[in-house]
Amino acid sequence: MLYQFAQIPIEKHLAYDSDMDFIEGYDYGYYQAMGAAMPWIPWYSLMQEGSQQGDYTYHTKILKPETDYLLYAYGVEFDTSDTENPVSVITPLIKYPFTTPAWKATSNCTFDISIESQQINPEGYNVINVKIVPSDNNERYYVAFPTQETLATTYANDIYDYAFDAVYNEEIYSGVTDWATSEFLTSGEAVVTSLQFGWNINPGAEYKILVFGVDGDGLVTTEIATVDCTSITE
């Protein structure tokens, strides 16, 4: 039997009146959106390709602390010759809700941060050079350069929420699959530049630079160290 399996924040399921409404609205909608981007492949063929069969082990990750999630699965059959009703749901929606525990540091490493220098490159972007001195040279750490406006408007100034998203976004958009060897992490005393990791800094903007440890599984391990910085204009 083929089946669909996924992990979602539970509010995505709660937005629908019934399990079938959820399957047709959320899951079908997901594959229909993929099909719209690749119109030469029918959406139900993409769904069939994305189905599991037999035993399957799923390693849950990219989860935010103290958040309600849902694992779900349901059986499906496909009739690609019937373009009006190509998918049949043949089992109930099996649901497993769970809540992630509160985050806590697993490393005692701390970071001393200072602004080493700034300059504006020929493209008009400011480059911020940050000196970082960790208390443990074995700790691998990530450096982020968000604007204070982004932290305030998108994250309600929750720098930990931002840090969890930063790791998630590197996995989704930068293709990081192994944090143990990722070049997005640094170790030991270093001067890290914003340009080094692709951060575009606008002149005259206010930034809060974040430094935090990340382990091989992409989990934030340390308390976050910060330093505020206003980028130069000339």
C-alpha cells in the first residue's frame, strides 16, 4: 500500500473542519502548487512519487521548542487514467500529535564579540567584520546579521526564534545537509565578515549580530551572544 506521511505544525490541520477537508485542501493543494510550477507533470503524479511504501523511519527535526506538531499518515491509491478523480484515500487519517520541550543550552560555551571594522564595497553594500572569541575552541558556531527591524517586526525580538529559523533556512535554501562539516559554521577565535556568508548589509541600518553554537544535527547548543551595530554610510 502506498501512503502519505508528513510532519506539520498542528495549527495547519486545525484550520480545516475535517480530516478529508485537510487532505484535499492541504496535501492536494501542496502537490497542485508543485504541479503549477511544473505543468508538464500532473500534480497527482508528483503525489504518487512522493508516497511511501512499506516500513519507513522518519527522523524528526527542524522543530521549534514548546510548539505543537502533528505527524500524520493515510493510505492512497492512484488512477492516472482518471484525471477527474486520480487519487483515492483508502484509510483514515492516522494522527500523532506531540509538543516539543522547552529549549535549553547543552553547552557552556560563551562568546566575546566586538566589531573589528567596517567598509563599503564597490556594489554599495556595507561589510561588517566581527571578532569572535569563544570560551571553547571546539565549539562550532554560527554568525547571523539580522536587522533590528526584522527581529522586531517578524520575531517580536525573540532572538532564539530567529536562530532556529536561521538554521532551518540554511537547510532549506542553502542545501546544508550535514552541519558537522558545514562551511557555514566557524570554530576558534576568528574575524568573521558579513560578506563571507552572503549577508548583504545596507548602509545606515541598525543590526544585532548573533553568535551561537550549532551541533552536527543542526541544533542550537549555546546561549546566544549579541552585539548591536549601526552600519556606516560612507
